[in-house]
Amino acid sequence: MTRPPRPRRPTMTDIAKLAGVSQSTVSLVINHMSGAKVSKVTRDAVLRIARELGYPVERHAHAAAETTARNLIVYLTDELTTSPHAMQTIDGAKEAAWEHDCLVAVFATRGDPEREGAVFARMLGHPALLGVIYSTIFTRAVTVPAALADTPTVLLNCHARERTRSSVVPGELLGGYAATMHLIEAGHRRIGFINGEQWIEAAAERLKGYRQALSSADIPYDPALVRAGDWQVADGYARALDLLALPQRPTALFCANDLMAIGALDAARERKLAVPRDLSIVGYDDQDIARYTHPPLSTVLLPNYEMGRWAADSLIAQVRANHAAKAHIKMECPLVARDSVAPPTA
């Protein structure tokens, strides 16, 4: 005697079709995600249809309650004090976490494996731990510590060579491209570039963006117009003086961070060049000081706060909404146009 076929269990896809919403919306409702922007009407409709189909709503609610109890995010970084960027990313992560009823605990290890191991030993077994945001001060490839093998982890301002974890980094190449194109569109063709140390990934990517912008405008790349600095004001000043002493000096300078651009402004004043009438200058990072220079500095925004928010949102969704897919994001670095760029004089 042939057994009758077992009735198919209803799925979230079935609920989504009947409710006229996406499967991700159903997942947010069924898993009782706090902070999810789903209207009460939609939430009630999804739950009603789920119960009518026989979907195990109560079992999911119990599991969701257990998951929501895990509301602690460990934010691990190698450095906090070298620049304001780290604090901006932490602020973004804290704000996003708070919207989901989570708290962020920050630990700085200064790249010391012993300190890192001590944090893992004390925190990875914490009953409230939701997951880890693993961050670096310089954008670079990292090897994810073996201790995090079974812990939900998102990489912030770094990326894994094996691409096994979600990650977010700034889109530095397009940032360098945007800065250079801003000068090209103003009419400049002889554009100097003061970069940081080439071993830093951000410097290498910003140089690629500079070269791609020149190429797209049919401007030959001239290595004589490129200098390597150390990201500090004094080096921006020295490298700018060097470029401005060339027999055919550049009419514009792109500096790979705002501090070196401030040094370049000082060099222009020493050479009696008015900015932007005689020399245009663009920086990078959009630090607070950039809006208070004379003139206010055109620059490129480094999206630290937005990257911090994305990392926290992504980690919480990964755990609470069972979003298993790995995302590798290069976040836009938009141009911030102020008053330090003008067309070149004849």
C-alpha cells in the first residue's frame, strides 16, 4: 500500500507571496527583530497568514527571544589614538547598535596578539555576546584570528584574504578619481599629487584613482609630478615646495589627506601664490579642520561613521535575521567641494 505524500511544510516564501511582501520582511517579522522598520499592519498580516498556513510562529518567537538576549557587540581595533577616524567609526557602530537594543564594548590592542588573546579569553564566552566587529586603523588585508572561527564577525576597514567574513572598506580608488576629476573639470591639466607611504593600501588605491582620472581625460601620467609624503603637515609643506619649484610647476595639487593639504596651503603662501586663484588644492578625509582653513578646503569624505553603522547593522542582521550571505562593501568616498579650487589662470 502506497503511503500518501506528506504535506509540504509552509515556508517564508509562501507567506511572502500571500502577504505581498519580500521574504526578508517575513523573516524580520517572524524572528521578532527589534528596530525593524515594518508597519503594524504589515506585521499583523504576516503573522496572521503564517498561523493560517501552520508555520511554527511561536517556536520562532521563542528562539528570537533567546537571540535578542544576546545584545553585546565586542568592537576590537588595533589603534584608537593616531587619528579621529577610529572614533568616528565607533560612533557609527554604537548608534546603529543602540537602535537594535545592543551595546558596544570597545577594546584597543595596539596590534599585540597577547592583548588580543586576553580580550578573546574574557569576552567570547560572555552569555550576552552577539558577535565581534574586527577593525584596523589602516585599511589592509588581515588573517581573521582562529579564536573567532565560531563567532559571528564583521571586518571593518579591513578585509580577509579568504573572503570568509563580511567586510566594509572605503572605496579609495574612486575617491582618488573623484578628487583628480574635480581638478580636471575645473580646467587643470598639470596636477601634482602628494601621496602617503606606498605600503599603505589607501595610498596605493588613491594613486590608482589619480592615474585613472588622468587617463580618462587623455592627460599623460608624469611621475615627476608625484611625491610620497608621510601624511603630516610638515611633509605636505615640504613636498608642495618641491613641486612648486619645478620649472613648469603644477597649477593644482591633490594631497592624499587633509593634513598634507594644510601643509601645501602654507607652501603656497610662502611662494606668494593665492589659493585658488594661482594654485588649486584638494585634500582627502574631510577632517573638521578642512572647513576652517583659508580658503575652506575642497576634499574627499572618508565615510568612517557610515562604515561603522554598516558593520553593526550587518552583524546584527547576520545573527538575528539569519542573513548568512557574505557582503564585501567598498563604501563611496564622495567629493566635498569648497573654495580651494578654481580654473587655472592663463
